[in-house]
Amino acid sequence: MKFSLKDTPSKQGTETKSIDFIDPNTAELANYKAAFKAMSKALPLLSEGKLETRITDWDEYGDLSPTLAQFNRFTDLLDAYIRDME
């Protein structure tokens, strides 16, 4: 993201400087999108009965890592339950 800072007017007019600005919300949003993308890939496979599906890099999503770990734990329990029913 870039934004402009205006300097004081000079003889030639107003000068504008552009500086880079890293918005921490942008990184957080990218992290959330990546986590939901991982779930979006896993859920259709699970719904097809492929219960061995897991999110393998669950620990790489910062604040969402515990949620993805619980997603995998739930899938483990579901898989075990279905296997016991057979």
C-alpha cells in the first residue's frame, strides 16, 4: 500500500513524496484467506467420503492454527467413528 505525504510548497509547486507502508491488517487478511483456502480444499474431499483428508500445514496459520488443529481433530474422531461402524 502506498500513500502520499505532501511537503511544504516550494518555488516550483507542491512536491509529493511516496513511501511504502505495510498494513498489518493486510498480512492478517492474507493469513485468514490462506486458512480458509486450505479448508475449502479439504471439505469437498471429506464430503466425498475421503476421511483421511487433513490440513497438513495447520501450524502455519498463526492465530488460526488452533482452529485448524481442532478441524483435524474433529476429522480424526469422525473417521474413527465411521470405521467403528463398519
